[in-house]
Amino acid sequence: MKLSFIDPGRLRTELRLMAVVAVADGMGGRTEDWVEVASLFAHVEPQRADSRFGAGQTLESVSHRITLRHRADVASGMRFARDGRFFDIRTVHDPDETGRYLVCLANEVQS
């Protein structure tokens, strides 16, 4: 997708942006939980799929390129969610440094 001439109509996949938070477990410890930060629209493109065998099991991974309108609150370590699917954000960058869009490289994970 050429970002300098992106058709805003391509940003039509609704995603939930989620962040991990620490929650007290009532016994002096903490657990981690995911909370929704925002609902947004993006263009999701599968990039690569791998299947490897290791430790007696098949390990599959799928990476995606997710393009959305620029937001200051998106960072690596967060995730996108859609219909029971989760995409852990690895990198976030402004591809043409205009402040119009962000491109996130993400791995689809099982949750």
C-alpha cells in the first residue's frame, strides 16, 4: 500500500487497541490483564506465515502490517483485537513522517 496516496476507505477493519495492566490479586501479588484503550479503524495485511516443528509440536506464526490514522497512544507491547483474534504490536512507525498514519508490524497470537 503506497502511503502517500492511501485511500481512507481502505481503513475499514474495526480493531480494539488494548494495553496490559497490572491488577492486584488480593494476596500481595499482581496479575496482568488486557484492557481496551480505544476502538479504531485500520487496514490489515497479512505479511508472512511460518510453520516450524519444535519441542514435539508445530509452531505457527503469522505476521501482519496494520495501517491506521496517527495516534499518540499506540506503542509496541500493546495489541489489537478483532473477533477473537489478537495481534501483538512489535513495532510502530510513521512511514513518511507526516503525522498522518502509523504502520504497525504485529504477530497474530493465540490467547
